[in-house]
Amino acid sequence: PPPPPPPPPDPPKEEEPPHSRGGDEHAGWSLHQGRRKAQEDAVQTRSAGMLSTGYPSGLYAVYDGHGGVEAVEFVQQTLPARFNEKKIEGKSTADALREAFEELDDDLLAVLRAGVPAPRDVVAEPVALTRGRSFLTPGPGEDGADEVSSGVVAIVCAVEANTLTVANLGDCRALLCRDGSMLELSVDHRPTKSENPGECERLSKANVRVTEDGYVMGRVAVSRAFGDLARNTDEKLLGLIATPDIQEVALQDQDEFVLLGCDGIFEVMGCRDAMLTVRRKLRAGATLEEAADEVVQQAFTRGSSDNLSVVIVLLKRPAPIETSCERPRLRFFNSKLAAPK
């Protein structure tokens, strides 16, 4: 008889999406391209060392771009310097962040109008960004907004003395772990009544159209962002602003870490779930980099459809998990059953 046919070749292995991570004793980060065709997220971890209060001084951020990488690269490279300028002028941290955001958006819109690459005079973070879509995103938009440039949302955290200041623009999130309890330090800028009634009212008063599925002018799913230049008007997309919400928190001895994450994380993980994932890793002795990466990997495994980015800022390492070789004692409890009626 003829020899049996050879077995079919193994199916080609799926290429692992680009993925990077890093950190030090103050902060850790993880970036994963996920199921998107390009990486439009970026992170920032600029620690200035430990303060006498015992907290790490620095500026930390997650940036979530859309429509290309021009906007996210520009903001990532220029925001820290602009913030420092405002601090040198004597501004409070909250005012410095607010003014830096608003002025930076004006500069970004000017760059987008000119159609030139972002300036490279500022040293970028060591995070590779893969080129995304074209500079302007054509498409059948609504209300004349048929072309919108790239844009970016951001969550930025500054630690100074014993105060934590968070600036939120868009739908990234900031969480504070306080002795195992969670404090949410941001509210998504989503233009729907169920998610953010205040933003919905603001847009309604300005006669800005929001689609039933929550897209401003049919183009952008957030109501606040950097960039998003509408080509037909050569102005920022109607209704969008770059004024961040600011949250200031007086740090306490029980505060353990801050988690910053993009919306791709919370697409498949609850806030408390993400926070406890980090806490368990830290209590088991993991590094900040490993803890951040655990959240990213879990979000990818659970099927997130977006880019994935996380930053963890350590305030005080949680107590390690207690281990014991003793067998647990059995306890018996007496219970009185109600007599049948």
C-alpha cells in the first residue's frame, strides 16, 4: 500500500502584539498594543525622588490617543515642560496643570492646522509608538465634520509634599488604594446622561449634537480631549474642550498606591478588580512593573479590544501576605434551629 500522507503543517502562530514595560522603585508601567492595528497610547513616569514626607515626588501620566499618534506624541513630549514652567511662575499645582492643559491644546491645534510633525526639541519617554492612521481621518461625519485630526485624552498625577493632584481629560481613570479600600479620583468625560450628566448638560446648552451612542458631532466618544481639529472649520471640534477636572487629595499614612489606566483596561475590568489585582501582586512581593503588567495582561486575556496602558505610583507598599505552615484550626459553632411551627 502507498505510504500515508504527511500530517498537515501546524497553523502559523499569531504574532504577539507589541508590548513593553518598565519602572523603578517609585513607579511601574506597562503598554500593550492589544487588538488594535497600531499603538496610540503612551505613558509618563518622571520621579524626582523621595520627599521628607516619605512620598515620591513626580509627574505620572497615561495618554490615550485616537485618530493617529501626532497628538499623543506632541502632548507626551511637551506637557511636563509646560507644567514646570507654570510651577516656576509660582502657580499652584492645580492651576499649573489646568493652564498647561489649555495652553498646550492651543499649541497642538496650531501644529495640526499647519500639518507639520510635532517638535522634537523635548526628550521623549523611552516608549516606542507605532505609526497609526493618517494625519487626518476622513469619513462620512455628521454636521459637516467630515474630517477630524488626531486627538488624545489624558490622566495626569502630580505628587508634591503630602498632596496628590490629579488632572483628568477624557476617559482614562485614576484610582487611589487606601489600606485596601478604593477611592476613584476621576469621572469619565462621556457625553451621556448615564455616565456624566454634567457634560451632557454642558453640550446641550451649547447646542452641540451628540449621537444616541454618545459621539460628539458623530465623531468623538469623549467630550474633553486635546486636539481633534475639524478640517471643515479649521477649529477644534464643536463641543470639545481641553479644560481638565482637577482632584486634590491630602495623602494619609494608609495610602498605598495610585493606579492610572486607559479606558481599554476598564472596558473589561471593574475599577476595584484592577486595584485589587495590583494590591495582590504587591503583597506577594512583585515589582511595580510586574503589578502594572498583570493588569494589562488580564485585560488583554479578557478580550479588551483597545490599546492597553497602566501606570502604578507607589506611596507605601502594602503589608505582605502572611504565610504559615500551621494547619488551620477547625472551629465549631453551635446554632439553634427554630422549632417548626
